[in-house]
Amino acid sequence: MPPGAHGAIRHAAALRRLVLALVILVLLGPALLPGYTLIRDQVFVPDQSLLPWMLGLGAGLPRSVPQDAVVALLSGPVPGWLLEKVAMVSALALLAGGVSRLLRPAGNGARLLGAVVAVWSAYVVERLLMGHWSLLLAVGTLPWLLDLARRARSGERRTWGPWFLLLGLASLTVSGGLLALAVSLPVAVGPRTRVRGARRAAWVLTGLVAQLPWIVPTLVHATGSVGVGGSGSEVFRLRAESWAGALVTALGTGGVWNAEAVPGSRSTALPLVATLLVLALAAAGAHRLVPVLGRAATLTLGTLAVLGIAWAVAGSLEILDPWVTWVVTSAPGGGVLRDAQKWLAPWLMIVAVAAGLGADRLARALARRTDRTTARSLLVALVLVPLVCLPDAVWGVSGALASVSYPDDYAVVRARLAEAGPGDAISLPWQTFRRFPWNDGRTVLDPVPRAVTRTVVASDSLVVRSHGDLLTVGGEDPRSALVSRAIADGEPLAPLLARIGVGWAVVATDVPDPTVDLPSGAELVVPGDHLALYRLAAPDAQPPPEGVAAVVLADLVTLAVLITAAGLATATTVTRQMSARESHATATGW
């Protein structure tokens, strides 16, 4: 290697990391400022108490298990707003760094392009607007999990510990854990692997252990499998975002079901330009996927990518509509598949890596015909294409990811409820999502269940507009369903609430056009301009939740394996650092 080449490589790598950091900064923008970015499903609070439903010990299905439990455990010593920022930045940094790592055989320019294609994508931007931070964390771990799996497959030891830690992070959400297992486990333990015997069994069993926090609560629920409550499974299918149709939308990694979570530029010709260019680059680099990723990793990722696109597009085909509806509503566990676009994550990974390899191929060919400066200019231009073709993603998606502060009323009500008498609380108005003036009118999931110190009965039905009609997708909490039915039938709430164990009402007083029908006899305890607390009639005693022992045991087993994995990962890191220092000392004589 010529003199100074090592320094040039280090400078290029540092420049690549700096550019990626700037891309993440520009994408998140105001979300990184102090305060809370409250948008749709993303709800962090100053101090989240650990409640039974966060472990899956409630009536509803454990869709946010163990995500909420982990946040509750961390939000005591760490402020909620800081956890939120760390989660959002980590998700994008993991994704960018992971794709770049998979592209190590290519040059720094190609690694930068692949990372930008992954991060500045419709998939990531739309999921940010949905508030799906835990899903994005899981997607960010996928390239790292794939890398560890292929290293284990080739016979490298000490890969299980880091793999299980990342799997645990991905498994904060059900779909994230399933994606992580699907991407990595077949590579690590599939045919012709060097992970054999007891080690192979350990990988498979611990992969299952990472899912126990949500599997066990699901099994002990009377409702059975993770399915769709109520009707309207078609609501969650991929949406065609332009005249080009569902397939082109899926190939461009877009199509989230909620039209309000789609940047305006996605309906223009710009996404089509970006999709065609990225696909052309991916086609140019596809022949190098096997040499770079390995045959098993390429086959696994490619298969999952094709299945993801097929499933996402299937919902838009009339001939397949009955079959898709049956899978989502009736097949055991089929409800996990209802949000079709999220399963495009493997496609996002493979197209980002292939596009980086394609860019590297073009740059090398151009350098041979002209010079390196021209080739580098081409790479810079290609890196800019995703940014230019999704311009409204700049600065927190045009300010949509803004940071705000909770009104003081939330802390006052929380403190009063912490020392109040027995009984759960009900959150009113009876709306799943809210538009608060102090949150600039952005839609956000009701924060009260996470903001107070006791279990809250809240609306869990989803009202969406589909083909011009309002459609209500039913929830899964039986107590919530009873309240919804009573409100719809005009029945008095006071007797029902007492019977189901509710002794308090938390009322958002600043929701535009609220329809708050307070139960008879409600006594104002804490008035507030934003949040008020009422005492209701003395509630009936409720039986303890079912399956407590099984759920706690499952959580403890998972925690024990996580601690073991952390210890092994730490030991591996220390050993490698010591080996590197010894090698350096031997080489330099010091």
C-alpha cells in the first residue's frame, strides 16, 4: 500500500461517518430538541411506571410487550425525553452503520450511498411519522444480526452473545422480533453451517426465549392468538401512493396504510425517479451480492424480500382479497401480518446493499475510463438523489417531528392518583387518539395510560377513513369494549365502571370538540386547563390477572439469558481489545 494510503482511508471513513451523522441530524431535526416528540403511536412520558398491562398481564393482547415494560424500567433514572431521543437516533444510526458494514468490500462512497438509501427512504420516513420507533430500532439491528449470523455460519466463535443482545433489542416489538429471527436464524443454523450440535440448538432455543415476553401473555389470554379485533383488516394494507400503483410503491419501500403519515412528495413523480434509479443501481450490483454477503445470507434476505413485496401487494389485488382477509382475521397469529408495509424491511436492506454495490461498480468503471475525481463526483451525485427525491423529509419531515413539553397538569394528576384510593382509572374523552393544542394539533395516542401510576381503561378502537367511509376497527380489551358499547347504547356509565373496577376518571379538558359524558356522581378532585381528575363511585374488587406466574417466569428467563449474553459480549470485546494491543506492541516493539 502506498505511503499515506492508510491515512487517506481513515479520512474517507471519518468523512463517511460525518456525512451519515449529518443526514440523521437533518432527517430528525426538531425531534432532537429538548421535549417530547408526540406523534401517533410514539408516546414517551416524563416518568413511566411499570404496570401489569406492560408485562402482558391485562385483558388486551400484548402488542406493546415488552416495549412499554422496558421503557418503564429505564424511565426512572433516565428522563423520558432523553430515552426518546436515544431510541430515535439509535434506530437510524444502527441502520446506517449496519448497511455500511455489510458493504465493507466496496469503497467508502458506495458504503455511504447504501446507508443513505436505507435511512432516507420512504419506509423509514413513514414509520417515523407513524411513531413506530421500536420497529425502526428492530430494522436497524437487521444488518448487524445478519452479519453476526454469517460470521457464526463460517465458524467464528463468540458471536452468540452480541447476536442475542441485538435480538433482544429487536424483540421490543412483536414484528421486530419476528423480522430479526427470520433474517438471521436461517443463516446461522441453516444447511452447511459450522454451527452444529448443541450450539445450533442453543441458537434456536434462545431465539425462542427472546420472544417469550409476548408469546406467554398471548397464550394465557382468553382471546387466543394475535388477531385483529373487530373488522376492517383491509385498512392496514399497503396503499398505492401514486398513479404508478401498489407494486411500484412497494419497490420504493413506501405504502404505509395511514395516508396522514405519507410525505406530500410521495404523490409526485420524484419517488418514481428515485425508485427507478435505485433499482437500476441494485440491478448493476446484484451479481456481487453472493460474493459480498455469502450465498446463505443472500438467499435468506432475497427470499424474505420477495415474500414481503408479494404480501404487501397481495392486499391490493381483488382476486386475493378473500385470502388476505382470512389470513389476517382467522389464521393463528395472522394479525401480526395485518400492517403489510412493515414487512418490506428485508427488501429495504437488500436493495440498499445492492445499490451500493452497483454504485461501486459504476464508479470503478468510470475511474478506469476517466479519472478518480470524476468517479467520486458520480458517487456524490448518486448520494444526493434519495435526498432530492424525498425533499420534505428534511428537518423532521417538514417539522412534523417537533418537540413539546407536557403541561404541568399531567404531573399534578399523576401525583394525586399515586396517593389516591383504590380503583383503576378511565381516560376521557373516549378517543384512542388526541389532537392537543399544546402538541400543535398533531395526532397522538392517548398518553394518559403511560403518564399515571395505575392501570387506565382507555379506548382502543381505531376510527379510520377507507375509500371515503369512516370505518371503526375494534380493539381487544374487554373492559374497553364494554365501555364503548355502553356509550354507543346511551347507557349510564357509573354502574358499569364500578363493576369493572374503575374508581377514577382522568379527563383531557383541552381536546377540541370533546364529547365527555362524566359518570353520574363524579367529584372533581384536581381541576386543570389541560387535564382534570374526578373521583367516581367506590369500585368493586377485581380478581387478579391470570397467568401471573407464567408471565413473570418467562420474563425472568429472558432477562437471565440477556444478562448471560451481555457478559459474553463484554468478555469478547475485552479479549479482542487485549489481542489488538498485544499485536500492536509486537509490531512496534513497545
